[in-house]
Amino acid sequence: MDIEKIRAFLTLAQYKNFSEAAAALYISQPALSKQIHSLEEQLQAQLFARSHKETLLTVYGKAFMPYARTLLSTWQNAQEQLRQIDDLEQGTLNFGATNFIGVYLVPEILASFHKLYPGITLNMTINASRTLLSQLHSYQVEFLLLSNYVDLEEGRYERIPWLQDELKVIVGRENPLFARSEISLETLNTQLWITKNASSSLYHFLKKKLSSAGLELRNPLFISNQEGIKQAVIHNLGVAILSPKAVEIEIQAGLVKALPLTGYPLDREIQVVYEKGTTLTPAAKEFLRLLQGKAEGGV
């Protein structure tokens, strides 16, 4: 069975649209249709129900889905296993991380890994969790680094704890709160809250946590970029709730301060996530070993 037909099947199942799936695969729509038709003939089953609005999996397509995922994953991992079989001297490691994790936590491990295995090409994708999960499902990345509040389909993933992280209230030095050592929920509610967009996992996590404490932060200011959030706090536009790791340089420079919430820590866990049944490549296993070493040495 042609592995490209399997890739075409999984991509069409993801996008539910021939033209979008063809664009994602960098092939023409007729070429995609030909691949799907050929696969259906081989399996002697109609995998998709086609309409002018969208293309959905049939009962046969849904039954074939886990096998297709396993076939593609096995093929890709087999290729990497062969490349990496001799002391990790060559090959590629593809993985993803959300913005905070990829920017502030992973580069040190990247440097350590590259020093040990310079022949392995590292490819880290930094993006929103929803996009990263889509890439994981289409086997563009091998594993992800995500916060534990990201909503994941139950039973589908292996989730390995990596680091514990506490979010704190970040205030600029022009803010009167800068002189304090902590901040209460009531005081926080008087401040303009600067946060990521309302569709982000971080926003939903914080809103849920704070609402459960009886606090409703009013009129948040949404900024999709974390650096933009930090600059807004520095210029005393409002306060943000971030990991102190994201503002280490600014704290050292005296531009901002990280205040814990009185009696209400905002803890989260950073996790390694990959689909169950996946055989990780030697490079991935070694990278995760370095991650664990980093965790044991502290954040």
C-alpha cells in the first residue's frame, strides 16, 4: 500500500475539504481525488461521504482511521530509526511547544542536545496548542510540550509530567503595587488585566481558576503576543498573569515584579504529550532524557 495514499486519507479526514487538504499536501485536487479513489478501491470500502459542503468519514473511514495513523507513524518512525541507528549521527527530530515553553524553557535543552548530537537536525515548532495538536495528528511532529490545562481527548495521549510552574501577577515598576510582596484577589480585580486572546488555553485556565475563587476580572485587554503583553505591563497599562520565567530579564532589570496571589497559587504542570502507540525515535528518547535531567536540576 502506497504510504502517500495513507497520508492523503489522514489529511482529508482532518480538513474535511478536498481543496484545503490538497493545498496542505502541496498537490492538486485531482491528484488527491485519485489517491483517495485508489485507496478506496484497494480497501473495497467507501471511506468518505462527499457533499458540496464538506467531506466526512463514513463508518468504514472511521474504522480505518486508527490503522492509518499507526501505518503512517510506523513508516515515519522506521525511517528515523534507520537514520539514527548508529549513535544518533544523523536524522531529524521534529517536535512542538507552545510559546512560553518553546521560548523560555526549551532553548537550554536544545543547546545541550545539539552539543551532544550535532548530526541531528532539530526542528521545534512554536505555535498555539490547537495548531500543534493538529500537527501531531498529521505526524508533522513527534511529540509536544504543553501545559496541563490544554484540553486533550481522553485516552488518546501519553502524558509525561515534566516541570511544575507557578504563574504570578506581573506588575510594572510605575504601578503602586510594585512595592508589595504579594497581591490579594480583591486588589487584582481593581487592575486592568492584560492577557492572551479569549480563545487561548491560558485565558480559559485563568478565568476558570479565578472564577472558582469568586473573582471576575473585568474588561481584560487582549494582546496575542507575549512580548506585547510584557511591554504593556512595563508601560503601566495594567497587570498580567505569567510565569516569572517569562520575565526573568525584566525582573533582574527592575522593570517588573512578580507577585504571588495571597493564599491562591496558580500552579500548572508542563507535560510531554504524544499519541498512544507511538514508538519514539532514539533522538526523541534522548531529548526527553535531557528534559528529565533539566527537571531534576530545577527550572
